[in-house]
Amino acid sequence: MAHRVAVVGQSDYSEPGLSSSVRRAMGLSGFCPESARGKRVLLKPNLLGAYPPDMGVTTPPAFLEAVARIFVEAGADVVVGDSPNWIHPIEQVWEVTGIRAAARAAGAREIRIEAGGSIESGGVFISKAVREADIVVNLPKFKTHGLTVLTLAVKNLFGCVCGMQKTLHHRDSKDRYEFADVLVRVAEAVKPNLTIIDGIVAMQGDGPSGGDLVEMGVILAGTDVYSLDAACCG
């Protein structure tokens, strides 16, 4: 089956251009935000750790706010959640990344996706909060990665695995190929309804947290994570 991948030019994070480009990317990908009316929508950003937005490591608050506002205006119950690295407490991550303020400004709220425990699916354990959402929207940042080469639609879903379970997967994978198999199983367990990649400012080099920022100027969207990642690789 062919899947649409939308690529929309957007030079910065200013409004109203950002929200307009996000809506256009959604539409071109074949996803209608109005279909979320009355449903629980979980936005899953990249919250790798407590990094300020200007470092370009995490999903920018303006990007998160634009997406959240679209779903709130469509009548959805919008929540934001991720399981970051174990180094930084989640409260610190919410504050330093600016994601807590952005979510609340849009009428959404943050949730602790680890609080309700995990559920097994396909040999991996993912957050129950993820499985209980009616719609999952994946919000990666376009970055390079020291182990997986790129961290995009598939890799960003690894944050749906709770806490130290992520560390165990890293430990038990003898190479990047075994780890990639874990990532695919996580993606199959989560099955996000929509992915919107922030490629406005991307990262190249020693990612996911130490690379150089590059102004790419694009937003990419699609309903199939593999097609999206393949398009990004191209």
C-alpha cells in the first residue's frame, strides 16, 4: 500500500505561519484533525532530557503548542507525554524544555506516561497511557544519532517504553541491528495515527544531543512511520 508523505516548507517557528504549515502538512498526509473530536489525543514529543529549546535537542515548545492547539480546537482531549532519559527528573524536563508551558498555553496538559505502568506487546513493554489513547501523534525532531544514524519517526517512539526498560533494551542489544529490531517492535506496538517531524531546524553530526544545528526549513508528516523515515533518508 502506498502512503503519503507530506513535505511543507517552513522557515521558522513564528506564527501564524507555523500553524498554517502544520495544518497543510496534516492535510497533505491525509489526516483530518476534526476526526479527533471527543477523543483522547496523546502527543508524543522528543523529550530526550532537560535541554533548553535553543539547543535543538528536543521538540520545540512552539511546534508542540501549534499541534496541540489544532487538536484542542478540533474538540479533542489533548495530553502530552514522554519517558525521557533517567538522568533528568521529569519535572525538570517539563520546565527546561518549555513543553509544560507550551502544552498549557494550548489548552492541553502533561501526563506522566510511566505512572500507570506498562503493557506487553510484541515482546516489548510500552506505557499503558499510550495504549489507552484514542489517537497517538508522534512529534520527532529531525536529528542524527550516534547509534541508529538517524532518529526520526520510528526512533522517537522508543520514549513510549517506560523508564529503565529502555536501558535494558540498549544493554541487551549486541549491535545497532538488534536495537533497530527493538525499535520496530515498539513502533508496531504503538502504531501512531500521525507523525509530524520538525525539520525546521535539524541536527547533524554527533546527535542526538551534541550535533550541529542546521536550518533545513521543512515540516514532514505522514500516517506511516516507515514511509516517513525512508523519505527523510532520501
